[in-house]
Amino acid sequence: MIDFQRCEKARLSRDPCFDGIFFVGVKTSRIYCRTVCPVRQPLTKNVVYFPSAPAAEAANYRPCLRCRPEAAPNSPAWNGTLTSVQRALKLIDSGALDNGSVSQLAEKLGIGERHLSRLFKQHIGASPLQSARTVRLQRAKRLLDSSNAKISEIAYQAGFGSVRQFNALFLETYRHSPTQYRNKFSKAGTK
């Protein structure tokens, strides 16, 4: 619950500590603002507080064009393009590129494929496909370390399209085949 008195005190002092924590709605104009908005302060009787920008918009308030509440701290706009990359990485981690394409991933994010590749290059230093490959290899390595499953099962569980592809990539990356790795380094290979 929002404490009206506490919010009121923060609003009147334009306390930046509360920027993005709650939003100020002005009943007369049906506009909502951040606590740090430089506009003339409305009267207390005309103010309502919202815990989030979506809550204000759900109550039919529109964002202030001056303080841009959609760019408040911790909002996707505040985080910038890194937000899109983080969302893409979560989707990749859950297997979005195991059976799908970069184009389909970009479409899910609402951006173009080329733009997604540029963002990955900027923030990650690798392409979405390279990132997916790393995720698959790490997943496979964890499975090799922790289970006695067959190499073919691990390959498919990790998201590889074929055992041959898995073996070649694992050998290239770790300089050991999955079987050699398991026998030499993993706990599963010593059981």
C-alpha cells in the first residue's frame, strides 16, 4: 500500500530517492509524473499516487511530456537497449534459438534482426547465435558433470540439433571430446 503522507512529503521536496518508486497523478489534468518533475506543484487535494506507471495508465492517466515517467529509474527505457539484450538472453537460455532463428527471436522482442545483432555486438561482444552456442555448451558441460546420461541424450537435452554437431563444438571449445571430458574431469565419469 502507498502511504499518502510519505509520498506527499517526497513529492513536495522533489526527493530523487523516490524517483521511479511511485508516481504522482494529477486529477485535474489526468497526467502522471515522477516525483522529480520540475512543473509547478499541484494542490494536495488534486493528487493521487500510483505504485507504477502501468497502474497510472490503467487509471486513464497519461504520461507527463516534461519528466517522461516512462524513463524513470528501473524502467525499460531507463535501462536502455541493454533491456532488449537481457530479454533476448533469457529467451536464449530457455531455448529460443535451439529450434528457432535469430529472426524469430528478434520478432518476439519487437525489433529487427540486424538491430538485435548490433545490440548484441555492443553489449555482449558476440552475436545471438554465438551466445546461444555458449549457453548450449555450458548446459551440456553441467549435464556431463552431474549425470550419467548418454552423450546423445545430453546433446539433445542441451539443445544441439545433432550429436555430431555437439561433439565437434565440444572438442573445438574444450579440446576434449565429451566422452574424454567425462572420463577425465567429471564426477559422473568416476562413478
